[in-house]
Amino acid sequence: MAKKEPTKATSLRLEEDLWKELTTVARADETTISEVVREAIGKHIATRARDPEFQKQAKKNLEEDLATIKRLAEWADDPGAGE
């Protein structure tokens, strides 16, 4: 048997009509609501990852995060920095 990857619990707020549609899909597919949501999220992420504008924004976010991490590392080396 394949080892299952750990999961994270989260909550999700849906309009009632969307909730009904989601439960109908899960029941018709004989699966869980969680599995339907995981599959939809996976497809959405795969689609977004191929979008050049998304890639551009993700790269910008990464560069900003790396700059922040660098500043924090400098502060760790000099506790008086950043004051």
C-alpha cells in the first residue's frame, strides 16, 4: 500500500447553492467532498502555473520574500540592526 501524504485541515465558506452542487458531484462520483475539492484545487493550480502573468507575479513575490529574508538574516548577525 502506498504511503499517504500528510494533510492539513482547513475550513471553507461556500454559498449554499455551491455547497449543494459540490455535495451532488461528490455523491454522483461516489467520493468525498474533500477529494472533489482537492482535485479542483489541483487543476486550478496547474492551470495558473502555466499562465505567464502568474509566473511573473510569483517571481516578483519570491524576489520580495528573498529580500526580506536577507534583511532578517542581517539583523540576526547584528542585533542592533533594524532599530
